[in-house]
Amino acid sequence: MSDAKPKFGVLLPTREAIMTGRSDASLIFQIAERAEALGFHSIWVGDSLTARPRIDALTTLAAVGARTTRVRLGTAIFLAALRQPVVLAYQLASLDWMTGGRLDLGIGYGRPKEPAAEHEFHILGLDPTARMKMSEEWVEIMRRLWRENDVIYQGKFTHFEHVTIEPKPIQPNGVPIWLASNNVEPGLKRVGRLADAWINNIKSPELFGECWRKIQSYAADAGRESQSIHPGIYFTLAAGGKEAVVEGQQFLADYYGRSYEAVANSMLCVTGSWAEVVDWIEKYVEQGARTVVLRFAASDQLRTLEACAEALSRRGLLN
């Protein structure tokens, strides 16, 4: 394990604004500004078109970017295949330029055979079964447009000639691309081959470590420096006393429209005292995680943010 401290990010509650019927963006801004003041490294937003309605990801990051100066701004995760790639490359380059080179793009694909997720592709005239290959092609297109001028591209899903995107991203090689994959061999190979960083919600720290070692091996097979990939974990938590845990479990059941047990069976969810939750975080850090994106299952997100910062600071993990 590296001696470097892990970096901590906070997921903004862009879906909760819809779930609660709130029409005031101030809470989102308060969380972002307070997270920066408390020493968190990054701010993240989720993405969905219709399956799980929320405030648009890139719009949110633009607004938050105008209210912060230091924190990085990321998507965890973004359904890139739902967007036209040249337009998306332009939007992301502009956002990186506007925020002084602070953007990270975490790309995911939606859950297979989930009707609401597949419907998002159908309503745009897209084939959900092609979303992985489309996403790979989009990564190649965006990187070329961020690094080159007068680009000509002939792919399976799109082709164009003589395209130059301006402005280019502030970051020299373009916006870093995080690819999502749990313990799925094609996904891990994709991360090793293409990603600047890896994000996942693998439920076991030991399995996380196994997958991370596989990714490093796949990167070497692809002729890449394995250490050029940054490993992260998407970590959902409900922490505090019994009341906070019960509330968090209900929060997740409402969020996903199924029982908490079903949610916890499908993704990483940790509940318990703050000490117990931080113990779990440290297990992932020991297995190689360098960025931990924290997603709070709580109705009072600001209060939970403060408590989380205090718990991390007690362990010497923050600041």
C-alpha cells in the first residue's frame, strides 16, 4: 500500500432534489462549498436521463465549479453512450476550461436488462446492447478531439471529417476518463486497456484488491504502465447511531424502489458507527484504493458531511 493518504470525494444529492420535490439548489451548493472548506478532494454527481430523474450532471458541475476553486469535479458515473460524442467532447472541454482544469469523467453503462435503464437508450433510438462498444468508441473520439485538430474518424457507430474542437481542455491530455467495472472480466480488461482511472462499488475489499491486480496485469498486456491507472471506490454509507442506520437503509430502499436487502446485495453499502464505517474504508485503502467517493444515505446531507469529516480527521485521513 502506498504511504500517500487516500483522497476523498463527496457525491452531491442531485437525485434527492427530485425525490423530495425541492426546487431550491442552495443545498447542493452548500454541500459543495462546505466539502471544499473541510478539505475534501473532489465533488461528484450521478447521471440518468429518465430512469432515475435528477438534476443534469454537467449543468450541476458547471454551477458548482463557479462556486468553488480547488475541488475536482467528477461524474460517478456518466452514461456517455446516451450523448452524441462530438457534442459531448465539446461540452466537456468547455467545462474543463471554465473550471480551470478540474474535471474528471467517470463513464458507466447502466445495468443490463434493467427495463428503466434500457428505456433511456430506446427513447433516443439507440441499442442498449451496444452501449459498451459505443462507450469505447466515444472515449477514442473524445481523446482525439481534445488532443488533435482537423480530426477524421471512421468508426462503427459514427464517422466525421475535418473536426476541430475549441476550446481544448485545460488539462494537457484532455479530461481524465474513469471507467466503471465491478468484478466482470471484459470490464476489467477495458479499464486496463483504456482508463485513466477505475471506479467501482465492489462489496468486498479483498475482491477489490484482486480486481485491481488484474487491471494492472491487463494494463501491462496492453503495453501501458500499470501505475498510470488511478484506482477508486464508490462507497455508499449510513453511519452513526441506530437511528441513522435505519434511516439510511430506508433512504436506499426509496432511492432504488426495492428493499434495502436487495440494494445491499447488488452494491457496496456500509452501515454502522462512524468508527466501523471508517474501518471499512481503510480496508479498501489497504487493498489499493486511492480515491474514495463517499455517497451519504441520509436525509440531512450537510450534517452527515460534517460528521464524516470529523470521523476521517480523527483517523488522520483528512487534512
